[in-house]
Amino acid sequence: MRRTLLRSPAFGRDLRKWLKSHPESAASILATLDQLSTDVTHPSLRAHKLRGALTGCWACSAEYDLRVVYEYTQHEGSEAILLLALGTHDEVY
């Protein structure tokens, strides 16, 4: 089941900021988002639940130290993924 990806304004800002300073990451971020939409359980994503202030959210890896924070939501009657943040481990946690 392919899920719709929804971008929060914060994710959009994070993405623009990251790509401005790391344009070589564009392909890996796109591949990660495609994989996230297709199969959130794929081992390459290393998806995991978050705790503490981010309880209810999930994170996955786009590169070695690049994380995508997201949560599951409903959109037009089906399950979707709301992308919340993008950044290094220290930036998003």
C-alpha cells in the first residue's frame, strides 16, 4: 500500500536549508521518501518510534547522520505520512 506523503511547513524549510548546503544529498533524500511511501518497514530506512518530547512520532535514516521525523495521519480517508522535520541526529532530536 503506497502512502501519501504530506510535508509540514517546518519540513519544507528544513529540506530547503539542507539542500542549499548539501545539494549532493538530493538523490538519497528522494530515494528515502519514495521508500517511506512504498514500504515503511524496509530495513534500509531503520525506522523507529521516538520517545520523550517526540512520543507518537517516528524517525528514519536518509543518510548516515540525516534523519526524517514523521507521524502517521489520515488524509482523504486513507493513511498518510506527515513529514515533520529533516536534519542531523542532534538537530531533530
